Amino acid sequence: MKCRFCGHTLENVFIDLINAPPSNSYLTKEQLNEPEIYFPLKVFVCEHCWLVQLDEYKKSEEIFSEDYAYFSSYSKSWVKHAEDYVEMICKRLSLNKSSKVIEIASNDGYLLQFFVVKGIPCLGVEPSAGTAKAAEDKGVESVIEFFGSNLANQIVKERGKQDLIIGNNVLAHVPDINDFVGSLKTVLSDTGTITMEFPHLLKLIQYNQFDTIYHEHFSYFSLNTVERIFLAHGLKIYDVEELSTHGGSLRIYASHVKDESHSMTLGVESIKKKEREMGLLDPEIYASFQEKANIVKYSFLSFLFEQKRMGKKIVAYGAAAKGNTLLNYCGIKGTDLIEFVVDASSHKQGKYLPGSQIPILSEQRIFDDKPDIIVVFPWNIKEEIFAQLSYVKDWGCQFVVSVPKLKLM
């Protein structure tokens, strides 16, 4: 396997999560009697550019198909995050009704809907037809296609260059990172800005977030590596912010290298320094990550076994990709340890988790069954979930999260 950015041969394993089905390939009842396809989930680090990556074991065109089940708008906190971003960026860049905005991987219009309200022209690029249809219902014009050089040239020809290009949690999903970033440059206006949000590799390592690794995430980024990739395509990062979303993310601001209208902030060098001090430019920290994940695995399994021996009823909340990575790495299959998982998305209810084949139900089942323990898989929005399910305390139910370490609440 070659590094998808610099082309060097990859030899150093970051973590091997063995084999798993794609984390968002939820099963119908009929599919339970059919074979499931498992793919390797082995992650490498390139010692030349420090890009952490896995191979494209399953093609992105298959992952982000029409029945892709992740709809961003089901998380209230994420929608609020998007709304706050729109307010901030419109003021910062002085965007108005003559500005041009595009979002790559616009999903169900969770963010661009706020530009629509302001009357600012915007376009969503979304490869999944189901989520793009939901965006159209919000008044968000959407192109159902993967973003790359062909589409970039078409957008420039038909709509002109864009003043703001947004990409939230899309950079990790891109198998051809060079074509993608080069296409961003093609579409960007002379004084325009690109903002990209992505989970920070530093936080992934620091807080044992191995469950954020799944097949649709092809790459995992530090700021040092992203800066190298952008510079290779004539783009400079002039500002960066640390965010709490997804367990710790970065939001970068980028422009053309020759654009002097945006001043470089001190934050860029500050975060790069923090990464160097933590050891993200040295091989040792990557070699030790496997054992940290194993400790989480052992603790989670021990907890489940002990609680079941005590006769406790255990269910889970959130049919999230994070949970599927954890369940499959732990080898959990069936309902003997976790009886069911609840999810707010009607697109997932009535289906089954890939690999473990645990049924996905509506929240009503928590109220009806009154479990003793609820395992919260999407720990990144645990506070939102705790508030939503606060009524379970009436019968003494407790919450559990397993990352960065097992905690009973």
C-alpha cells in the first residue's frame, strides 16, 4: 500500500482492528440470513508525511450510496454548531447576497439551510441521494455527485468561483486526497476562504478514540500534515481553531498562497508546536496506540460480563459508526450482552447493526423495558443524550461510556 498523499510505501501499523463490516451498512431483517462481507480495518502511518490512513477496502461509491443512513440533522447539538458557524463566518468574511458559498458533503442541508434563510446563494455537493433529497426539502440546492476535478471545473464554468468553500468532516472521507484538495483550489475565488473541520489526530491518540476508525474514514489528520497537503496544492492555512465537536476537532481557514488579504494568526504555529511536543512527528507514539485500544476493549467486555452475571438488563443508545467499530472489535454478536440499541433516526429504526446484528429500535422501548444500564455509543454528544434520557434516573438506570476509558454514570 502506498501513501495516498506522498506515495511512499506504508510499513508501520498504527492499529489493527482486524475485520469488520462497513459501519454504516445497517441490515434489514431479511439480510440477517445472508452472509455479511467483512473488510480489513488496519490503519497505517506514513513516516514521511505522518498521514494516518487505511486502504480503500470498500469503494466510497458503495459506502455513500442512496441508502446511506447518516442524517446530520438528527443531532440538535450539531445543527446548533452549524447555525453558530454560519453566523460567525458571515460576519468574519462579510458575506452577503452577492457572495457565493458551496459546501462539500452537505448531507441533509443541516448547515446550508441557514445561508438559505439569509438569502446568500449556496450550493451543496452530496453524493448520497437520500440525504441530498432531504436537503432539497429544506430549500438547499444540491448536486448529487462526488467532489473532484471534473465537478470542480463544471462548477466554475456554470456558477463561477466561490467565496467560501465549506467541508465539515469530509476530508477524512476522501480516498484521493490530492485530487480533492487540488479541486478546492480550482473552485476558490482569488480572495476566497476554505474552512474545513475534521477530528484532530492528537485528540484521537490522547483520548483512545479508536472507535472513530471505520471504513468510510480513509485518513486521520494532524495540522502539520494537512498544512503539507494544502501547500502542495497552492493553498495556505492562515488560521485554525480547536473545537469540542467529535471528541476534539480542528477548523482550518485556508486561502490561495498568493492571497495576502488574510493575515496568518499565531494559532497555526501554536497547534503545530503542540503536535510536535506530543510526538506526532515521531514513530513511537503511533506504535503504542494498539495497546491503549486493547485496554478499552478488555474493560468494556469485563464490565458487560459482570453486569450480566448480576442479572442486569443492558441496552444501548445511538446506532452510531463508533459503536459498530467497538462492538465488532470486541467480537460482540447477538443480543445476549446488549439487548437492543435505540436511535432517534427513523432511517435506522427497524434495522440491525452490521456485524453484531443488534436490533435498532425507537426510544419508546427504553421507557417500556426500563433497563438497568444504557451504553452510550456516540460519546461525543453524551451530554445531549443524558439530558434527553434524564427520565431513566426515575428507576435507577445508569449510563456507561467506554471511551477514553469505561465510566459508569
